[in-house]
Amino acid sequence: MAGVTGKKMAYNERMENVELDPERQRKAKEYARISRRLMLVDLAVTGLYALVWLAAGWSAALRAELERLTTNPWLLTALFALVFGGVFFILNLPLAFYSGFVLPHRYEQSNQTLRGWVGDQVKGAAVGGALGLIVLEIIYAVLRAAPDTWWVWASVILLFFNVVLAILAPVVLMPIFYRFIPLGAEYQDLIDRLKRLGERAGTKVQGVYKFDMSRRTKSANAALTGLGSTRRIILGDTLLANFSADEIETVLAHELGHHVNRDIPLSILVETVSTVVGLFLAALALRWGVGYFGFQGVGDPAALPLVMLVMGAYGLVTMPLGNAFSRWREMKADRYALEMTGNASAFAAAMTRLANQNLAEVDPEPWVEFLLYSHPSIRRRIQMANEYQRQ
């Protein structure tokens, strides 16, 4: 315990002297600019892929070929999704490799081996494919059962699915990718502080865990995950290694602010409303597509590329609104963290340290923050802490 206490004191002594690294910020701006360009390329490739399947008639042709194998609608939907999604996964793999492996290594943000990256891709494809197939089968089952009102029932089912996923993710899905270990006795002081924070916020935390972020990245992160009996605090080992106890406390106070401000149910509500609108637009597009592309009906699996196009375009158009909502809630959580801990200097130091360690652009251009940022810029968050401290 003495070693841990000494380490904590050393961090606290230099907490006030944390400053932004100009060289890291130069690299952060480069990294962010390249990432935005890669995002545009990814969007263009995805849209073009779906358009080609529709315009060239590949969707209808594939469905016709698959009908020679089976007429079972469940199996037909699964086989179509497997071919359509599998081809896209392979075509998109070079871009995913560059953006997810080459670029982070070039900017010294990744610790991941090539074998580890490939393993993550396989696991991600398996987990994402399984969950995606479940959702797709549910939507197409509703499409067949209620072709006129399917978008309403699908939205309700997806709401239930998202809640279940939020409950199960910490104990079923996340351990597939990370190893979670309860914090030991050497962190007892930190555990007690974080649990007291949870009690003051009116939420019962089942435990405090660290996970092996350092196996993949140099970045740091923490979160409050799960619902009910699966709610737990998780801290990246990169956060524990480089942040003081005071800084970690402010980071977790921010996460607890989301609980106090009812952000989880509010976000689910907003997401559900958005999903209803998106699926309604998809329903209109499907009705049009039946006549234009000659689909067998709104429940035809061959219409999947059209649904993908409509939902993708809708998500792109509404992204600034969703991000604005998210930034508003994040600012409220920041305010809560400052009021809960009363430690504005630790909060500002944590934000500064995150910018340096995560290679995060502190002061992005206003249009970039408006369109793409789900959190306020780090500059704004530091300014809020400084203003709070002056008050």
C-alpha cells in the first residue's frame, strides 16, 4: 500500500503542472484529418457497393439463385445476408486494415500485434454478424407478418433488444474482447472512493474492474457499464498506470453524471424515436422499390441493399443532430463531475492528460465539432473546469 500511496502522491504533486504537448497536438490534428478522409472513403465505398447491387440487378439475381436451394424465408434471408455482407466485409478489409492497424501504429497509438488485429476482426465479424443476423431476421419476420405497419413493431422490438444488450454486454460481449479483473487490495483506497461516488450518485455498483486496454492501444478510458445487477465500473489499465486517483475520480464522476441525469433512458428514448423515423422512411423506400426494382414484395431479401442505403443516408443526415444532443448531455455530466468532486484542477488535468495520451485534437475546427463530435472539444471542457474553479 505504501508503494501505491507514494505513486498517488507523485501524480497529485504534478497534477497542477500537466500541460498540453504541442508536438502531440500537431500529430493529433494530422491523425484526425486523415481519419476524417478515411471515414468519407468508407461512406463512399459503402454507398457505392449498395448502389451497384441494386443497379446491376445482383440483388434479384442472388435471391433467385438462393431460391433454388431453399424457399424457407428464414433461411433465405440468412443466406442472402451472408453473401451480401460477406462480400462487403472482404472488399472493405484493406481500408479497415489501414485505418485500424497501419495508421494507429504510424502515429504510435497502437500496441496491437498483427495476429491480435486479425483475431479481433474474426471475433468482431462473428459477434457482429450473429447479432446483426438476429436483428435482420426479426425485421424481416415482422415485414412478412405486417407489411404495412412493420416499421412500428420493428422499432418496439429493437428497443427491447437494445435494453437486453445493455444488460448483457458487460458480462457476455465485452469479455470476448477484453479481460476484466477486479481491482486488488493495492487499489483499495481508489475502490472505496469510486464506490462512495456511486452511493452519492444513488447507484449501486457491483464492482470495480480493470481491463487490458494496453494490449491494443496506448489510449486511456473508463466507463460505467451495464444495468441493474450487471452495473460495474471499468478502468483501462492505461488509465490506472498514468492518471492520479483524483483524476480518475473526476473521470468516473462524469460517468456517474450520466446516471444521475437519466441519460441512459433518455438516450434510449431519443434513439427509439430516431429509429421509428428511419424505419418509416425505409418502409416508403421499400414500397417504391417493389415497383422500380421489381422486388417480390417489401419482405423480399433482395431489397436489403435499398434498406441499407436509406438507413445509411438517414443516419448521415441526422448525425449532426444526434451529436448535438450527445454534446449537451456530456456537458451536463461534466458539470455534475465538477460539482460532485469539487476538484476542477483534477478534472482539467485529466482532460489534458487524455488529450496527450489519446492523441486527441483539443481544439478542432467548429464545423468538425458540430458535424462529427459526440463530446464537446477538450478545449471547451477544460475551459468549463477553469471557469468553475474561478467561481
